Amino acid sequence: MILRLAVPVPLRRLFDYLPPAGLGAADCKPGQRFWVPFGNRSLVAVLVDVVDDSPLDTIKPAAERIDSQPIFDQRSRQFLQWAADYYQAPVGELYAAALPAALRKGKPADHWAEQWLELTTEGKGLPETALARAPKQQALLQLLLNRGRQSRTALNALGHNAPVCKALCERNLTRWVAGPTAPPPMEAVAPRSAPELNDEQREVIDAVASTGFSASLLEGTTGSGKTEVYLRLMERALREGNQALLLVPEIGLTPQTLRRIAARFPDFRIAALHSGLADGERARAWLSAASGVADIVIGTRSAIFTPLPRLGVILVDEEHDGSFKQQDGVRYSARDLSVVLAKNAGVPVLLGSATPSLESLHNALSGRYQHLRLRHRAGNARPPEISVVPILHQQLQEGFAPQVLRHIGATLQRGEQALVFINRRGYSPALTCDDCGWLADCPHCSSKLTLHRRQRQLRCHHCDYRQREVHSCPQCHSRNLNALGAGTERSEDFLTHTFGKYPVIRVDRDTTASKQALDRLLEPARNGEPCLLLGTQMLAKGHHLPKVTLVVIQDADGGLFSADFRAPERMGQLLEQVAGRAGRGDLPGHVLVQSRYPEHPLLQLLLNKGYGAFARQLMEERKIGQLPPIRAMALVRAECEEPRWAEEFLANVRDYLQALAPPSPELQYLGPVPALLERKSGRFRFYLQITADKRGLLQQMLAHFCQWAEGNKNRRLRWAVDMDAQELS
Ligand SMILES: Nc1ncnc2c1ncn2[C@@H]1O[C@H](COP(=O)(O)OP(=O)(O)OP(=O)(O)O)[C@@H](O)[C@H]1O
Ligand SMILES: [Zn+2]
């Protein structure tokens, strides 16, 4: 008997081992983890297959079995293999990416096994009122009758203490049994009932069949009640005894989101998977999902790889969000994989957004996905009114046009809230010397350092390099240093100075180190007091603040002239999402967009016709340029401290690939070219771009290439395949 294991090393194959000493065929099941010797290291590997024979002459035994039961079920193993093939990723690394850190490091799943309290036959048969004189015992009994067995963790969280459990056990009404991991308890919230659906929402829900595979894009304007649609579809799956998976963007998984869901589903077990959890809690949540105990699984990108044995529906919120694409290591798209998983599991998947990605829109317009729409805002809210404020020859104050400042003042005076969007954190994005022209550069990247005045630091936003703020020029010693341009800190100072009577709340990565911090910061805004919110894209998504009636976009021009063909799409999404924060309650909303190019046709289209028309125009341009999503695109990336090596390597790659498949109108090569950020963390970065009519051909070529390139012996050069690349940076 031979064990075939996925070992976390950068090689695209499985590895054969003998069973650990003392274990037989019946002890080794696919999906269990093992410690295996690899070179002179010991690694955590996952058993994928048990076979009779191996092509190898000498095979080492695995060192030790870690799990008594499999933790990856068959469907998740197939899914991971599929993803490894599609993204040209080493399958062992993909398994590692699927596991939470504590399990990746080899802690046995049994460590989180739980005790469960369940009813005995006597307990089940007890008349309703039998324990009326012991109300605590009665309450516990009722809970077990209504909701089935309960984990010790859940009972503690619900306030059913040990003596009460013991009393019921002594009466032989209940007993403790060993069972699977339960999700970490959530903070208690008051249950909330659902609003009545409007007609549009009902049509959308009816259009999604409850069983069998289907993929749908829900294109629903901001504030149209998409979340309500997700909740209803989840509810339907839960009532049928299935698990629901909700994927959210990285900044979308806030305590507020969790509370909203917990309030709707008090009777179901929720496992949240996100980076804010301690290792142990995250392992607990993951195992509770993998064993089928958790009913609802909410997570960011990597949650797509969690085994879900009872999966019944998948929902992807803000499907256009860039954080669904992993940008290093195994470069997968959780959004795209969600459709594959739904297909494998035979369940519906719904991708929702007010600003769908061109990829999903293309799939919807070509009929591959069902195209569902919510065109109106839910409740009484109306769409906001949008105006452009030209700023080219205007006398600006710290980047704000005078009429914009007047509008902000008037809004606050009416007792309403204003939101100012600035897509740059820190005080100023460039520090320069007025005498000699010196500019504060990152020593490791081809980028400038951002001044963070609060911390008295200069920081690189690409590699996180930090140094003390300087007050004289390191080159000519002049003290005439000039901070150019404004980030959130600088605007905060200015707006606080100008509108001092009202609280100014700055929301960016620096003020919201934890998810709880964001919640706390937004507290005054949720309470409805007049205040001024100021922040980066963290403010653009998901927040529902009915008193925000004015949204100011300080600089709309960022995406208009970039070398990245996706930049206008991202700009459009961001502007529409930010604008969508205005007027979500009963009060009408107004959006002011400052621009140096108010006549730019794309900006005009976006502001006058909305994102839908804008995106369809971009699609026409992609057709002309034969760019994604019309064609498939992959990048081969290479980076090295020695730029020549990376460039040479990619030139060889190009020769190799062209020998396999010569360029043609259907298959085009570009590069090697330097990445938009040419140097990062001391390494020079280049890519080779391949666009193809047929995804299958691209896949085949790249699979051959990976086998060839795995032999690359230059340890200082890193290379990677980026299938369906999202960024050219
Ligand atoms: N059928 C309904 N009747 C009344 N109010 C509703 C209904 N559906 C949703 N709402 C309310 O409308 C508001 C906006 O809904 P929700 O946050 O779900 O919108 P959304 O489409 O997800 O918005 P966005 O994409 O901008 O985040 C919420 O306060 C929600 O409770
Ligand atoms: Zn840097």
C-alpha cells in the first residue's frame, strides 16, 4: 500500500510514501494529514490517494498520522486538484493555502473536538411541563428539544451553566458525548425579523432555483437591497438542511456584518473565517465548517477552499472586489472558483454587485450566467444627484473647491452628515526639497515615500519600509522641505480646522487597525449626529448610513490615464460605490465630483448614465483591443535583484512557448516588459503577457512550461504563472 500525498513544496505533483510504522490500510484515509520527511525537513502533507504501486524504487515511510478522521472530504479534494491544474499551482501549496495556520502547522484536529450534550430516550419522551419547578433545567431541555444537541461551548455562551447540565445528566435526561468541533460562539444579538420583500427582490429570488447548479449575476444598484436577497437565499438553503457560504471582500467582514446575519439566524451556527481571528479560533471555525456542524460560513477569499459537506448555496458579495483575487503565492480568484465549486456541488451561486466586474458582466451578457437586476433603491431611498466640479483653474483650498466647502458646511448645519472620499492615506504622498529638487524615494522600490506626520515617519506603501521624518534635505541640507499633495491626514487637519464644531472621523487603514476599531469609529455616524466622515475606499463599501446626504469625491481622475487597461474599470467601480453612500435613507443624496477633466467622455458617461452604461462602453473597448474578458490572459512573472536575469529568463520563456505555439491572430505575446511598479522590496519585476482566444490552449502551453521551468536552478530568481491576471503592477 502506497500513500500519495500533497506536500507543501513548489513542485506540481504528488509524492509517494509508505504508511507510518504500525498503520495499515484501514488506518489511512484520503483527507487525513501526515507528517512526512522531505529532504532534511519534516512537513505537514495531506493524503490524496491510496494506491497499490509506485513507480519509485525506494520509498520512505511517512512519519506520523495527524488526524484520526479525514478533514478534507472527496469533493473538496477534487476541487483543490482542479484549482491547482487551472492556476498552474503546486497542489501541495494549494492544500496549505486551504488550511488555517494552526492546522497548516500540524496541530491535530482532535485538539478541538468538543463535548456535546444530547437528550437520552427518556429526555426526548418527557412531557413539556415535567420540569416546571426547575426553570433553568426546563429552559435547557427546551433548547435541546428545539434545536438538537448542543456543544459545551455553545451552552456556555448561552448561559446554561455546568450545574444545570449536570442535574439533567443525573436525572438521566441528557448525556455528554464526544463530537466534532463547534464554531466559536458569537456575541449575543437580539433577533431581527426580515423586511417584506419588494417585487424586484422577489423576482430575483424566484429566479434562482433552490436545487441544482445555476450561476447568476445580480447587478443591483447601490442600496437596492442585495443583502436582503442574500439573506433570503441563505435562509432557504438552511431550512433545507444545507450549509450556506457567503464570501465577502476583505474590508467587508465587519462585526456589523456578522451581527446583521446573526440577528437574522439565531437558530443556526455561524462560522466566520477572517484574518482578524486568533489561530486557534480560526482553526475551530474551519473545522466546524468542514465537519458540517456550522450552518453558515462567512469568509474572505480563502474560505472558498473550506470543505463544506452540506453545501447548499454560495453567495459572493461585491463580486467585483479586487481582494477576491490572491496576488501572491497561489494566484487564484475566489470569485471565479465559486462558480466551479457550485457546479461540482450542484448548487446555485449568486454573484452580486452594484458595479459588476467586466468578467462577470461578460458571462451574464453572453448568457453563461443568468442576469438578474435590481434597478431601484429599496424602501423610500432615491438615487443621488451627481454633479461635476471642474477644478482646473480654480483657487483650491487644500485640494477643495470653494463651493464644495460651502456644501459641506451647509450639510452639517442642516444636521446631516457628509462623506469625503480621498484615495490616499497618510499626510502627503511626496516630500521634496524646494532648493535642490530631492525627492524622498523608497530605497527598495521604484516609488515615493508617503509622509505620515502623526507617526513622524516616511513610509513606503508597497514594501512597508519606514524611516524617521526628516526636516532638512539629506542632499543639500536645506530646510525648505515641501510636502506635496494631500492624503487623509492632511485633509483631516484642514477639515477639522474649517468645520471645528463637528466631529471629523477619519477612516483609513491607519485608524482602523482592527475591525472593532472601524465599528467604534463609525458609532457617531450610525447614531445620526451631524459629522464629517473622511476616508479611503474603506468608506466606499457596504456601509449603510442613512444620514449621509453629501458625498464628495476629491479627485476623480486617478484611473483615466493609467497604463493598466483595467484602471478605468476600477475607477468607475470606486466612484459609483462611493457615490452610492449618499441618500440611502429618507433624505435625498447629493454627490460632488471634483475633476480636472470634467469633459472626459468616460467620466461623462459614468456620471450621466451610471456604471452600467460605462461598463458596457468599456466592454466595447476591450473587444477592439482583444483584451480580457473577451480573451483569456495569463502573465508569466519573474522577479530578481538582478534585472537582467529576470528579463533574460522571460525572453527564454517566450522562445520556449513560441516553439510550442507560434504567435497568430488568436494567440499573442507581449514582453518581457517591466511591471508598472518595476522594483519592489529590492527586486526587479518583469512579466510576459499572453492573450489567447482559447483558454484550453493557454492552459496546455502553461502546463508544459511549468514542468520545464521547475528545473530552473537560479535560486535568486522567482517566477510565477498568473492566470487571469488582474493587475499589471
Ligand atoms: N424590501 C425592503 N423593504 C424595505 N427596506 C429594505 C428592503 N430590502 C432592503 N431594505 C433596506 O434597504 C437598505 C439597503 O439595503 P442593502 O444594504 O441590502 O443594499 P445593498 O444593495 O446591499 O447596497 P450596497 O451595494 O450599496 O451595499 C437597508 O437598510 C435594508 O435594510
Ligand atoms: Zn518600498
